[in-house]
Amino acid sequence: MRGSEFTELKAFAAIVEAGSFIRAAGKLGISPPALSQTIRQLETRLGVRLLNRTTRSVSTTSAGETLFARLGTAFRELESAVADVHASREQPAGSLRINVPRVAAMRFIAPVLGDFQHAYPDISLTVIVDDMLTDIVEGRFDAGIRLGERLDKDMVAVKLSEDLRMAAVAAPAYLTGRSTPRHPSDLHQHRCINFQWPSGGNIYRWEFARGKRVLEVAVEGRLTVNDTDLLLNAVLGGAGIAYMMDYQVRPWIENGQLVRFLEAWSPSFPGFYLYHPSTRHTPPTLRAFIDFVRERRRSE
């Protein structure tokens, strides 16, 4: 394969991944007109249209989709070969891309960013905060973090946290003059703060379990948010009852700013895992990151 052919294929893959000529051109460091010319040359050489283009969007044709699927495998092999070269170095070096939901980013990634960069100055780390449950293979990420119950079975998973529990909480000011819920059905008598999943827009149905009894409750309330920090601030301000992960509200329960109830009905579930595709080896950059995060967790 000539160098120009490889450049054309890389340009095509960049456009599909970015979903935009302008964004892809910025990533490649060339002008949009130059990128358009490169794609025209590729389509002329192959004799088939690869992209459908309008003034507002770009999408793959059937031929383009087939080519991109094959290119993904080929490029991953090339990146693996480069990673093997880097593995021979004493200090891991290269790029590392992580996809992580916001709640996990603040708990596991934010506290270690500075120290990790000092420890591994030759690793170019990109962290994309994303609550959309993105496919890390399609997005060409090296790894991601998710709750255990949302992991694909073909992934290698490294546990980062203990099992988690949910906690129903409210501020003392909200509970003044109101009865404290003793059963999930009692929530219908209260103002509850709904949470809307960023990934699909669905409203979270509060999940409860006690023994073999499992309940899902569609709570009622006039406030809906899609961000856990907003949810925490709302419940602290007395807006109503919230249902959050135990670790997110534990400090405020301990200092009396929040009251917890329905503990017997609050189930546990698998915690957070760092996961990555199963390959013949783990790239040194990713291994360094996994070991660093796990060591920090152990020290805490």
C-alpha cells in the first residue's frame, strides 16, 4: 500500500468517527477543502461512493460502512504493533483514550489526573466524559468505566469499587411535618426528585428489593434532573426525596444534613469496573493506568 492510499483511508476513518468533515479536518490538522479532495481521490480510486454528504451531515453508504468496519480491525492491529514497540521502553509512552460516565469520572479519574501525569509524562491521556453508554470499540477508546451490570460479556473487566447500595434520603427540613416513608409505596405521598437518564431520556424507576420481593416505583414530583450534582443540591435544599448511590450521600447522612430511610428495601448491585476489549495483550499505557488507579484505590 502506498503512503497516499494509507493517508486516504485514515482520512475516511477520521470523518466517520467524527461525523463531520470540519471536526475530522481539525483532528488531522488539515483544511476541510483538502480533506474533501482526499476523499474524492479515494472514491475515484475505488470507483464507489463511500460517504453521503449534505450541508449539515455526513453518513456512510453501504460500501463505506463495510470499509469502515474492516478498517477498524486493521487500524487496531497497527496500533497494537506500535504498542509492542513502546512496550520495549522502560517508561510506557503513547496515547490512551478513556470513556467514562461523569459520576465515575469524578470518583475515580479526577483525583488521580495530576499524579498520573507526573508519574507517566510520556503518556498522552484523553478522558471523554460521556453518559451515553458509548461502544468503546466503535469509538476507538482503549478502555471505559461502567457499573458491572452494564458491562458487555466479551470485555475484560477490572473491579474498581465495592458493591454499591442505593439510599433514599431527604433533608430534615423537608420531613418536618411529614411522615417518613416506611414502605416504597409511601413515596407516592411525597415530592420525589426524578432522575432522567442522559443516555436515552428515560426517567429512572426507583428499584427496591427485600428478600424475594422486587419493586420498581415510578415516583412523582415536579422536579426532574439529569445530573447527580444537581440532584444532590436539590435534596440538600429540601426540594424532596432523592434516591442516590449510598457513597454519594454518605457524608451528608453522617453530619445530619440528610436523613436516610427504606434501608431494608435498598438493594446492593455490582460496583464500578474499568473494562477494555479482549486482545492478545494489554497495551503498556493501559496497564500503567489500570495499576495506577487500583493502587490509589487501595491506598484510600
